[in-house]
Amino acid sequence: MEIERQFLVNTLPALPAEYDRLRQGYIALAPEIRIRQIGTHHYMLTVKRGAGLVREEWETEISREEFDNLVHRLQPGTLLIEKRRYRIPLTDGKIAELHVHEGHLAGFNYVEVEFPSREEAGAFMPPTWFGREVTEDARFSYGTLAQSNGMELVKQILGE
């Protein structure tokens, strides 16, 4: 089970020197089946169900060969998402995972914070650099953003 709140970020905070370089793609969108490369030697397959604050999540490590094979089987109309993930400690002891995107989502910045319970998630007070909360807005799911026109969708939603 994953309990997580997500926010857009308009103005980046000071960024740490260290980050993870990620590439991820979607084999299916319902349920969400994702492949992810973290750095140069770590590959994951993840299945997620549900939407919003609480989702079911299952992960397993896969080989580079499996990842490379699955990259050619992405959901039609989607692209690999390329991003840098920064882990930023917050004053309450939580860790914010800030995603700064490249490629077709360049200019889109997103932050998420995981929690051990719904109660802690509900009590969380986001720092001032967090922007609009999108936890319950399925339009900001990575399955949607992976579409080749993902950045145009973001601009359209924000223009409403």
C-alpha cells in the first residue's frame, strides 16, 4: 500500500547536488504497469491500482534485458518519461521527492511525499515552495503525462 500526496512546483527550491536519473514508461494504464530505470544499473517493474491518496502497489526488480525488451512494448501513444529525482529533507522529518522533468515534459516539476498512515498524510502541512495539490486529480497521473502530448495537457489543465 502506498499513501502519498502530490503537488505541482512552480518555483524550484535550492536543489541538493545528488539526484537519481530516472526513465520510466507504461506498459498498461489500468492497472498501471510501469517500468523504471534508476541510474545505470537498477530496473524495476511496478503494478499500481487505484487513484488518489491511497493506492495498492507491488514492485519487483527486473534485469536490464527485461527493461530494454519492455521499452519496445509501451502503451501506444506514450513516451518514456525522463527526469531527475531529488530527495529533500523537510522540517518535520519527512522526505520530499522532487521530480524535475526532461524530454517531452521539460518544464514540468512535481513533488510527492509518502506517509505511513492516512492520518499523517492529512496532518501534513506542505512547505511554501510546494504548489497546487494534485493528489486527487487523475489528470496529473504519470500514465496521462506519459502521453506524447503530456506537456500540452498540463498547460491546458493549468489554463482552466
